[in-house]
Amino acid sequence: MYESGENYLETILILANRSGNVRSIDIARELNFSKPSVSRAMGVLREDGYITINEDGYIKFTEKGRAVATGIYERHNILTEFLEKVAGVSPETAEEDACRIEHYISEETFEGIKKYMKDNQ
């Protein structure tokens, strides 16, 4: 999966947690993307088995999609917290950098950061 797909899945998760129901227009508004761009991305995610879209346009995760989305969201949150609390980075910068790092960090490094954060709460 590419970074853009992971970002879409993470956004769907955030919106679903916020309001329960998610449609492509909600994603377009949240990300400030065009509706056709989001529609194309949703088609790819659906074809790849990450989401389903019902007849009313509501987007739901498949088991596979939810697993990826929750994993990326966990990475984002832990990395943001690590950058703020350990590295002393401003909340805004920590948020932006975590969003980039979450897609490229190795599982080993992430698990080390996650353990460090858990052990030092």
C-alpha cells in the first residue's frame, strides 16, 4: 500500500470515529481534495479490498482495511507523542512530522519507540 492510500484509510477512520458515517464528500472536505480525486482513490481502495461502499455512498472498512487504518493511526499518535514529549518538538511540527514518518518507519523502530513510551509514562 502506498502512503496516499494509508492517508485515506487513516482519514476514513478519523471521520468514522468523529461522526459514525463517512462518504467521499466528507473525505474531500477533510483533506481539501477534489471530489473526483477522492472518488478515484475510493475506487482503488474498494478494488483492493480495503473498503466497501454501499448504495447510499457510505464507506465501511473491510477487516483488512480496518487493520491497516488502525495501525497507521496508532503509529501517528505514538510518534506525535514521542516527538512532543521526548524530542521537545512543538505540537504542530510533531503532528506534521509524525504524518510523514508513520509511512516509512520500520516495524522494529516503531516497536522500540512504542515500548519506550509505554515504559516511560
